[in-house]
Amino acid sequence: MSDARENAVSVWLKRVGMAQFVDCFAENGIDLELLPELTSEDLKELDVHRLADRKRLLKEIRLLSVTKAQGSIQRRLLSVFFCDMVGSTARSNEIDPEQLRGEMKLYQDTVVRAVNRHGGFVARFTGDGVLAYFGWPHADEDQASQAVRAGLDAIRSLDKLKSEEEISVHCRVGIATGRVVVGGQQDLDSAFGKTPNLAARLQSLAEVDQIVIDSTTYRAIGDGFLVQYLQSAQLKGFDRPQGAWAVLEERRYVERFESRRGGRSEFVARDTELNTLNQAWERTRSGTGNVVLVRGDPGIGKSRLLKYFQEHCVPKETEILQFHCSPHHSNSAFYPVIQSFAKSAGILQGSDSDAEKLEKMLGALHPATAKNPLSISLLSNFFSIERVDDSSVASLTPKERRSETIELMVKDVLYRAGRSTVLLVMEDVHWVDPSTLEVLNAIIEDIHDTPILILVSCRPTERFKLEASTEHTELILERLDDESIGRLVQSMDAGGALSPDDINNIARRADGVPLFAEEITLAAMELGPDGQELELPESLEASLAARLDHMGNAKRVLQVASIIGREFQLCQCRALAATTESGLMDALATAIGSGLLLEDQSRDDRVFRFAHALIQDVAYNGLLKMQRRELHRRFATEVMDEAATQKSPELIAHHLTRAGETTLAIDHWKEAGSQAAAASANTEAIAHFRNGLKLIPDLPDSEHRDELEFALWVGMAMPLIVETGYTSDEVQQCINSALTVSKRIKYTPDIYSLLCSQWGFQLTVGMMEESRHTAHQFSKLADRQNDEIAKYARYRMLGASHMCQGELQQARLELSKLVADYEPEKHACLSAVYGLNLRVAGACFLSEVLWLLGFVEEAKQSCANALKEAREINHLQSHAISLHFCGLVAFLNRDRESVREYTSEMLALAEKQSIGAWPTLAAAMLGWANLEEDFEGSLEKLKSGVTAATELGVAMFIPFFYCRIAEVLLTRARFDECETYLLAAQKLMQRTGEKLFRGEMLQLMAQLKLQKNDNDPVEDIFNEALTHARGQRARSVELRIATAYARHLLGRRPEEARNILKPVLEYFDEDVQSEDILKARAVLEGTLSLSDLDVAT
């Protein structure tokens, strides 16, 4: 028994509180394998005398056995191999049972040997069938290819039985690759899932001595095999047709990079590395040997870099010696050299005769090597060439034969360098066999003055280093940035199937590794734009799972850590992992040494990070779903403390979701959404609420379910409004969904927020009467439930609705109350409920009401107060609305400089964060303010800003903006355009019921008729406009109408003109100096002629 195994028992005894028995267990040689066999009598012999101790030990032993069995159950990517003997039933009717048994045994043994030779695991014999797994108990990044090789090997070996055993045995092979649950039971045939069934069904499609594979296996083997597409077969037990391919043969001498269909994308972002290789090449051409060791993670692009260098950077006539090490031949002497030589010579093993092989071999050797009989004899053995004269080899000891072989291989390379500069490339040297490594080191020792450039590729974490004394350059390949990965992905997506978001997601998942980006891109393009979440491509899963399997006990720690996230704290992992402190630290050290984990040295607490997101994915995928759920549950309920729960409810929600704790998860998603909304992180808030809504269907129908769903819809409404505007389809869907659910609930305290959202939508899209009805419905409900907070909040809705319908005095009363009654300790929190600070919102709408009523300075002060408070509380949407109303009041006052100031700040804010439709109208106002500098360009911006708002569904404010555009067009005598906008304003007012600026529209219509010399109905229109404005007590609008009307009457009926203008002008304070008032005074004094009064100023 080893010390390690003894120590494991000692550690276990201490962990279960039985440290007093460590010595007796050790003295009697009890290890982990013997523990499950111990009985109560055995424990007595071990001097465990107390009954309580024996029972406790037996209980802990049972728990250990259960844990071990549970730990061996794994989710795996398997290549399942099913081989069936052809004609066994007919054969049983033809021969004696004893002979049949012998033939069956011979067939099974032959297939088993083929499976074993290629790293498979025979799980079961089913009559005349053999079921085997590739990728279990240890993953293999080439497991699909190995399964196919085993099938070809089995067919060849069975064919040899004709001559060797004088029996004719044939088979059919089916191979399928997919995710299964395997292990955890004594029966070796323990893989569950559709993959074993698919392999068996594919076998039934095969012809005699044929291998049929599924689509996943086909993708995994790449171009390493010659295959033929058969059909999409409708197989028994499968809903959809399954793609099927027949494997014809393995392609000869196809290098690993090519077999994986390497080079499918644009070669990007390796200019610095190419420059290093080019410099080494130039030094070599001058006569000095050079060595460059290229290190990099799997998939980082080592082979791609070396291939690109060969194809684009060295002359075409350069002699290139290419060697590829194999993970399955790291103990096969000289394997890369033999394969490279056979490829260059064109030797076809199995089909070439000895004479043909000898001729090809001699032609491929350097002439100096070909003249040496000993060299010919040694090399002939590698290619099974029978030679008559091999006495020179026969006399050598094995050690001498190996030394001579190495020497001839080294000399052959050096001979070649005597003719021209040679490029020698040896890839994946981390898998090199000792004999080939000795050849490589010997060549390096002898190239000081020989023009040979040696390029060697290796993974960074492998303990490989060149033993030769020659200096070499080490080139470390780093990950690519997201921009370069994006270019790579786009180069593969020639058809444009991927959206910019798809490309960004691929870049994020690839995390700088080109191979990962290629594989994920291929999977994404195959999946199509259906919005599904991409699964990890099988080709990547097999490779990364193999690296995890090499971790031994550290694999389990990494799987536990994968539950926590890409990054995790030591204390979290310690709390979650059922292991000792030393075991945990050893596991983490092993993972760091293997390049699977990184430690953040800059942090005070010990924090670790998976070296790549896909490593975390593979570790996570290896856990059973029930294991994942339990670990997620423990992490959320036991590991995370109360402070973390309150700070990051979305993290708890994520783990509870994965744990299947649906109700708790929904509660935490709601809390996370509410917190994000309160912090104006609206995009995040929407995502959290939507995550909660996705879980609702998992709950049984009940009123509690409806309450949860209603709360999520209501919570999401305001962030959606802020992010997309009141008029978006998402907002309307959210409100309608919430209203539908609310009908199934008896008590809905969140109905106020929902009604406010509905009101905001109605008001913005121009449903004025409906919005007014909703505001009154809100108010009545607040009175009925005696809800003081809702009673306060209603004044925003009532005031804005009354304003839009021209009921200015009522609106002023309600909005003033909203501003005056605000109490920060009671009402500040309502920003998260209603999307705005209510005092800020009240002051904003009040500013427009005050301007309309003729209180110009008070209006400016009201919106200025709103902006000041919005900045102080640092609330995004409150800031946005206050900037809008400051700009609007300046616009109403024709104050160009202030309009520029406020709208520019609004547009700058919109560049940083989403603030709904406000920027569209800001752009329109800014266009108006700049008309004097660039009339046509600014007019277009004024128009396009308003158009952009209407395209978003905005109707509120739009008639006013149409009037402003018409006013500008009128000054340029563009009468037809002017009339179009005035008619559009009139039509929109009729549709929406907005009456605020109807008087303004009428006076512009009258002025248009005057300009067109259509004087008959002009005075009637002016009088109608005055009547409308006076009915609203809209003094500022009345002033504009009266000024235009008086100007018209001034030359003919001056007394009547003064009687119209003087009363309204006297309403304004003497110190008010707005442009409208100055014009009105000038008209009243009779100093402004018709030609001097420009309505656009």
C-alpha cells in the first residue's frame, strides 16, 4: 500500500472525527479500496471497541461509498461505437454450436483489440454486437476520430481472419457522438441518452464492412477521413431525420491542422509574430542556424501561424521538412519522422509492393544517405520492406540500432542544408516521443553554421524544453482582442447570416482564442438566426474535457468552482467543495500549473479565475443536473451571506434559478430589477424582470403565481418607458400583460404604478381623453383606498392631462400642489416607481403652464428649479425631462442662446445613456435655434427631429412643433409647405384632442391667407383664435394672436387694433423683455411697419 493511499485514509478518519484510529488502520494496511468491505467484526479486530464508534464509522463508510459512487456519475461527450456481426443468425443454423461459439469469441476478441488499440472502452457484448465508448472514463480530444479508426481497424482485422483462421467474418459499425450520463453503477453499460440508441440505429443502415456515422461525428472528424453522404434517414425512435455518412477510408498523412479544417478564416493580428519569424529566416539565409520555439494555448493559432509563414513568407522553392507529433503515438519511436518521410516519398502502406516502397524511399532520401547500405537497411524496417541483405543490421544490438537510426536521420537533414536553406517544422512537440526528441536535439546541436531554420510548436503548460545548448528564440502567442476576433468571424460569414450582436457574442465567448471563435461561428451559422442559445461545439468540448480529465482529483474542485462563476473567491470554493484544506489547495495549484486557472494577485482576498470561459463551461457540463442544482442551492442559501444577498440579489437569483428554486428565484429577480431601476440602470433592470418572467410558466396556476407575474410586469414597465419611450411596442405589451393578469388578483397594490405607465403611454401617443380618464381612475382609486402616497402622485397625471386639454388653471393648481407638497423622506423613493422625481416632473409641466398663462419669468424659474434639483439628486430621467422643459420654455420665449445651451446638454447626455424620445425634440429645437447661421441645413434638422419623434409614436407637443415649422416656412414665402404643416397640426389636434396650441395654429393660418392675399375670412379666423386663447386664459398665446391681428388692422382701423392688443399686453409685467412682448409693444406704439415685422423673429 502506498503512503499516499495510507494518508488518504488518515485524512478521512480525521475529517470524520475518528483521528484516534489513524494508527491502527495504518498498521493493518487499510486503504480506501478496503474501507467499504469492513464489517463490525472487522472493526473489533482493529481495536474499535465502543459500539458507538463502530456504528459511526460504518455510517461514515457508507456515506463515503455513496459519495464516491455519486462522484463517478458524469455528464460526458461520448463517441459511442456499435459493431454488429453480419449473418450470425444464418451462421448459427449452418454450423455446430461449439464452432459458432469459437467464431463468435474470435470475432469479439478481434473487435475488442481494435477498440483497445485506439483508446476505447468496451462496455457490453450484446449477442453478436460490441458496444464501446470513446471519451470515457477519460476524455480524448480526438475521440471521434479514434472511434472511426477503431472501426476501420476492426474491419481490416476481421478480413485477415480469412487467411489466418480460415473463417469469413464481416461486420457493420455505427458511430454516434453526443452528450450522455455515464457511470455510477456496476454495470459497465452505463451510458444514458439518445447517443447509444443512435449508434445502434446507424449500424443498421451500414452495408457489409461499412462504418456509418452521425452528423456530430462527421463534424468532429473534420477532413481526416474520406466520407460519403448517405441520406437523412428517419430512424426508429427519433422524431427528426438523422444525417448519415459512410466512412470510406482515412486520408493518408493529413496533418492535424488540416484534418480539423484549419484556415477557414482570415489570418489576423499576428504581424509582430510574423516579423519575428521573418527575422529568424533572414539570419538563417545568411548561413546561421536558428531555432524558434512557438508556445501557446490550444487553439491559439500556433499551426496557423507556422502554415501562413510557410505559404507566404518563404520562397516557393524552399525545402520544408514537416513533422507532426501525435497524442496517440507519444510512445511510438520516431513516429513523426516516419510519417513525414512516408508522406514525402509517397509510400502507400498496404498497397505498395516492397519494390515500389524501396524505389520511393531511395528517391526521397538525400543521395548521400541513399548510398549507405546500413541506412537503407535501417529505414526499410520502418516500412516493412523485406531485404535480402540485412546482415549489417542484424549484427547490431537494439541500442546500437537506435543510435545508428538517429545518426542517419540527423545526417539526412544536414545533407539537405548543404544544397540550400532548409525550413524544419515540428509541431505539437509536447506529444513527441523520446526518440524523435533526441533526433531534434541532435539536429539543433549541429546547426550553428548550417542554414536550417527550426520552428517548434508547443503548449505553454507542458514541461517541455529543448535540451540542446544552441540558443533559441521563444515566441509566446497571446490571445487576440475582440476586434480581431470579430474580423475573423466576419471572414467566415460570407453570406452575412450573423448579426453584429451575434459576432459580439461569439467574440465574447471565444475570449481571444481563434480556434474557439471558428468552431463557435460554424455552430452559429448551422443553427441559423432562430435566437437559440448556442451549445458548446462538440469539437471544443472533447478537447477541453480531456485537459480536465488530466487534473485527477483537481477536476472535481474545478467542477464545484464552475458553479460559482468565471471568477471565484477561495473562501467560496472552500465552503462549497467537500474536501480538505490541503486537498483544495493542491487541486488549485494543479489547475494553475496546467493553465486552467489563474490567480488574481492584485486582490487582498484570494481570487481565482478560469483561464477561459469555455473551460468553465466544460467543467460545469460535466456535472449531473441534480449535482448542479444542489450546489447552486447551497451557494445561494449557505455560502452567500446576508450582505452579499442584499448587495447582489441578481447573483442569488441566478443561483436559485439554476437550483430550480423557482419562487425564491423570482423574488430575487424582482428585487434585483427594483434595485437596478432605483439606480437608473434601466437596461439591467429590464433584463432582471424578464429573467423572472421566464420562470413564471414553471409555477403551477395559482393566485400567488399571478401576483408574482403582475409584480414583474409592473416593475418592468417604468424602466421600459425610460429606456424605449412611452410609445414603444414593448411598453404597450408590458402594460397590457399586467392589466390582463391584474384581473385575476384580488388585491393589487402595484396597480398605481401600472396605471401611471398606462397614462404616460396614452398621453405621449396623443390619446388625451383616455389619459385623462386613466388619471381620474388613479385618483379615485387613491381616494377609495385612502392611499396618501398615491393621492400625492396623482397630481402629476391630473395636471399634465388638464394642461394638454387646455384647462390651464386646473393644471396650475394640481402641479403647484405636486411641487409644494413634496417631502423628500416620503416621496424621493417614488422615482423608482414612477420613473421620475415627482417634484421635478411637476415643476417641468408647471413651467409650460405658467408660460401659457403669461407668467414668463415664473415659468423660467420653475424649469430652472427642476433642472437644479435633477442635477443634485443625479437622477437620469429627471435630468432629461428638466432639460427638455428648460429648452421648451426658451423655445417659447424665442431665446435662441438658451435653446442651444439646454438642447446641446440633452444631446450630449443622450450619447452616454438612453433617455427615450427626448433627444429627437431637442434636435428639432436646436435646428430652430441655428436657423440664422444655416437656414436650409437647420430647417432640415428641425423637420427631421420632429419626424423622428413621430416615428417613435410621439404625438404630444407635435402640433406645437408643426406650428413652429410652418411659421419658419411662412417667412420664406414657402406657402404650400407652410399650409401642409398647419393642416397636419390641425388634423393631429382633431385626432388626439390636444387643444393647447389651437389658437397659435389659427393665427398662423390667418397670416398665411394674408400673405397669399386671401383676405375674406382672415378676421373671422383671428377672432376664433382669440376666443380660443381667452377661453383657456392662455395669455402668451393670446398675445401672439393679438399682435398679428393688430398689425393687420393697424393701417386701416388703428383704434380697433389698440383695443385688441392693449388689454392683453397690460397683463404682462413691465420688466418682462421677451421677444413677443417687445414686438407687441412696438405694434401698439405704431412704430413697427408691416414690412418690418417678421413673424419668424
